Amino acid sequence: MRERLFVLQPPRGALARGLWMVSTIAAVGILLVFGIVVVFIAAAAIALLWALGAIRRRGQRSPVRHDANQDAIEGEFVVVEQRRPRLP
């Protein structure tokens, strides 16, 4: 019974071994370039969505009232007292 499912052994000839190494390096390089391209596309999409969100938020700002007191809280509020339970 074999321990590994797939075993890849390099060829024995010098020329075949050189071509095998070059093709392996080329395959790793292609995968690396593909990964870098995917990362750049994802970063560009995130930056575009962030920029569009900033543009949308800029248009939704409400005008600031300067005549109101900045220290006052406006609205209706109810004070709720929380009684602590007594220990036995």
C-alpha cells in the first residue's frame, strides 16, 4: 500500500531535468502573477465601492443649525430609576 496518493519525481536526464525545472518555475511564476492580478482587482473594487459610498454620504448631509445652543439636548426624555435589590 502506498503512503502517498501522488508522487512526482523529476526526470533523470540532464536536459529533461533542466526543462522540468524551467517549466516548474514558469508555472509558479504564472500562478504568482495571476494572484497579484486578482489582489489588484479586488483592491480596486474595494476602493471604488468606498469612493462611491463617500460620494453618496456627502450628498446626504443635513444642514447644521447655528442658532441652536450646542450644549442643549433637544427632545423628550423620561428618567427611569433603577432600584438596587437589597441583599438578604
